[in-house]
Amino acid sequence: MTRAIILTYHAVENGPAPLCLHPDVFRAHVGVIQRSGIEVVTVAALARRLREQDLDKPTLTITFDDGFRSIVTTAGPILHDNGLPATVFCVAGRLGGKSDWPSARSGTFTGALADESELIRLRTLGFELGSHGMQHEPLVGDDEDLVRAEIVGSKVLLEERLGVTVDSFAYPYGAAPSAAAARLVRHTYKAACTTALAEATVESDPLELPRIDSYYVRRPELLERALEGSLGSYLSRRRLGARARRLVRRDFAPAAARNAAP
């Protein structure tokens, strides 16, 4: 069955894993992608192909979560020089700020985020701009106002400030959303990405797209194997490990816990 790989990156700079990937490693990744000859498309383009059942050859989509400034200064120019598009999921209420959202776990890497003019520059280079929520809140509770702000409000704000149509969404933390949140995403966007660790196929739901975090294929030889379609057992082991970690910790601080009285 024809497959598509959606890679997830965050910051491309010298910083702590898993959110940071060194620029030299990213350049090596781009080299692997170029040598593979695989077609590279945006999330919106991939979703359109899936809806039309038109995935007739292996395809790669490159995504960046959070909208770090290093995408503009480092990753963007490398991709543009090699003729490769990407999708950048931006946190609408944090443009030009930092990734110090309230839901972040203590000790998580905090970096500078791209501002409006920098993101518009990426758009002129052929990048797709998508939403990663308003304040990067996990969509797992029953706070209707929060859910609507994260899903709908973020789209409206990004379209107003960036002058683009925002058709794609990435769930903050990739967390399984509430049923209401999932319905609202389907009503608001044409594509949505999760963190389910798998390849996409022609049977994949465009609004529940799986992705492979670049941390799992940071060694260029692993990325090469992924593009060749020979990482099935490796990804299965990684899925089991990720599932086990989720049983003992969350990757975010739930709003209810943050707002609880002492």
C-alpha cells in the first residue's frame, strides 16, 4: 500500500532534545530526503490527496510545531535552498513571544517564537502556515470556551494577522481530544495532525493524521530507512515505549490542576 510519512520537527537549533535538533543534523536530514527522490508536499496538499484517494506514490510531509524563530533563521532557508516545502503550526496567541505556555512541564525547553513578519516571509517561500492552538492548551477537558478559543479563535487570529487561509491544525501535545473538540476541529479545518506514531496511507483520515517525530529518526540512517519503508518493527517498539511513558506521566500540566486552589 502506498504510504506517506509526516515528519515532526520543533526547534532547529543547538538545544536539548527532544524539542531541539542541531542544524547540522537537520542539514543531514535534508540531504537524505533529497537523495531519496521522494515527493515532498504540505499537510494541506497531502490531505487533499487523501480525500481524493490520489496517493499513488510515496510522499513526505515536513511539519514544524510551535513556530520557533529558528525555523525562519535556520530550517526555512535550508529547505528553500533545496526546493522543499513544509507546514509550520503556529501558536496564535504567542507570535513573537516564547514557548513558555502555562501547560508546559517544568524544565521543558523554552525558545523564541517567530513573529508576524517572519511567518509571512516563510509563506512567501511556499510554506504552509497552520494552527497549533491559541495558547497551546491540551484539548482534553470540558471547558467549552477554552476549546473554542484554541481551535476556532486561533484560526481567526492567524488569518487576520498573517493574511493567509489556515486550513490545517496540529493538536497541542497530540493529546486525544474530547469528543466536542474533535467535532469542532472537523468543522473548522480540512486537515489535522496528531502525534500517533505511524505512517499515513490512502486509508488515513485527513483529520487524524499520524506523524513520526524527528527525534525517533534523528540519526540520518534511520531517516533513510524510514523513507525506504523499512522501519516497521522499529516504530512498533517506539510506540510501545511511548505508550508506557504516557501511563506514568503527562507531557503537559492540565488546566484543572493549574487552576486548583492550594
